[in-house]
Amino acid sequence: MCKRKIAPLDCRKESETVAFVAASVFDHRKQPVACLWISVLSDRITSSRLDLHGAKVQQFAEQLSKQLGYQR
């Protein structure tokens, strides 16, 4: 499931073997220029821990976007 928030794209996906979270990094033109993500074997992480790490990925993506001049 991917959803557009006010800032970068926030993705969270789980399959039988792999789970991941991702967030886009934007430049000063509000164009996506990169993506940060983490992935882990699904049986090694709980859904709540994946949400926690997803929030951190989102935070880092927003920080990088701001450094590139992105403004909401």
C-alpha cells in the first residue's frame, strides 16, 4: 500500500517473504530525485516495528528533501 502524504510518498508493503517501507526525496522543483527504503524478511519484523521504521525513513527523506530546497 502506498499513500501520498502532504510531503514525500510513503510506501509500505509486505509479502510472504519481504517487507519494505519507502519514501521519496524531492528537490526544489518538487520533483522526485531519489528514494529511501529499507527491506527485511517478513518473518523477522512485526507490523508495528515496520511502521516505526517507516516513520524514520519518512523523516530522513523529508530532511534530505529540505536540504535540496523542497518546500511544501
